[in-house]
Amino acid sequence: MLDLDDPIQRKFRKELSTGVVALVLLAVVAETGEPLYGYQIAKRLETGGGLLGGKLSALYPVLRNLEAAGLLDSFVEPSASGPPRRYYRATDAGRAALIGWIGAWREARDLVDGLLPGRSPEHRSRTATDPADPPDGPSADSSA
């Protein structure tokens, strides 16, 4: 059983999630094909397993970093139910980067899976042609 009160476990999980959050945020925004504001992105992440651990504030620095890198762009629109909202959408550079990041993620995952104790030979010999992992990356019909 994982002890989340253990400082070593917390530190490891934080370090592990750092790059994963950027990958998943970019994927969520790119795959949607429509602009999303922060809360919408967070809700999509929650349905996918709660990657942010309930910390919505952790989302915004990553979104700003992705925007500063040219992978996302944003615009602000008034909201009928509160303050104006900043919407994010993937740029062409962001969609291209995502394809590379997905490949890097799969390579790293396969390497780690092959080295972890208790893995079956099937998992150790997994290749990029795994039917559970389509090689195409984001769908070609995604638009921003």
C-alpha cells in the first residue's frame, strides 16, 4: 500500500508528475480541438485520474509555461457567470511537440517497465507497435 504521508513517497510522486502534467495538459488542450479555460481543463484531468491531486492552482503555471514556449496560445473573454476567463488552445507548434512528447513518453515507459522487478516477459518486450498505443499521436482532425 502506498503511504502518501511518507515524505520520500511524496517527493518521488512530485518529481515524477512534473513532466507528466505538461504532457497531459498539452494533450487535453490539443485533442479537444476547441479553446478551454483552466477549470474545464482541470475537470477533464480529474476524470482521467486526478493528476493534479485536487490542486487547481498547480495547473496555471504549467499553462503559462506552455504558452511562453509557443505551444499554447490564449485569449480572454467575458463570462456571464463571473470574472473573464482565459481560454487556451494548442498552436501548430504545440501539436507537433505533442507528437514528439508522446513518443518520448512511450519510450521512457517501455524502458522503465522493462527494468522494474516483477514485470512479465510480455511487458519487458513491449514495442512501439503495441495495439493499445496507436503510433499516430493526436488525431489529424484536431484543430485549434
